[in-house]
Amino acid sequence: MHQQPYAMPMYVTPPKDTTVAYLLAIFLGQFGAHNFYLGRTGCAVSQLVLWILGLATSWIGVGFILLFVVLTWWIVDLCSIPQYIREHTAMLARAWEQQQASHFGPH
């Protein structure tokens, strides 16, 4: 007797929430918190480092350039959060499909 494979949940990790991403971006965006949440660790670390270096060197004037870069990046991120979430959700769906293909094999 052939048993049907059990159904697995569509996402191993739940998709990211737009409201949470926007709240993190608005209140902690200069630290890259929204990018950490969205799984964009490289961008998040870059924003955090630029922010810290900008603050540390602002007393000599150079830091204001770095702070301006972070501010500009933050504004672009605010406009791009829905796209980042779509990309993250698509990546989860691809990972789920690959998991299903490797688990159940070709039919």
C-alpha cells in the first residue's frame, strides 16, 4: 500500500511583516535594524559601521559626510521595504520548493 506524503507547511520561517520592518526603519534605521530584521546582514552591518564612524568623526567634519550617506541610504530603504519583503518571501518559497524536491524526489 502506497502512503501519501504528509503536507509540509509552506514556510519554515514566517514571512517578514511590513509594519515591523517600517517601525524598525523609522526608529532604529540609522543602526540598520530593519536590514537585520529583513536578513540583509551585509547592508545592516555597513549602515551600523558608517553610522558609528560618522558619529566618531563628526567633530572634525568628515563624519557629516558619512552621516549624510547613512541618511540617504535610510530614505532609499524606506521606499524599498516592500520590495525587500517580496524578495525575502520569494527566497523562502524557493527554499521550500527545493526542500520539497529533495525530500520527496521527482514524481
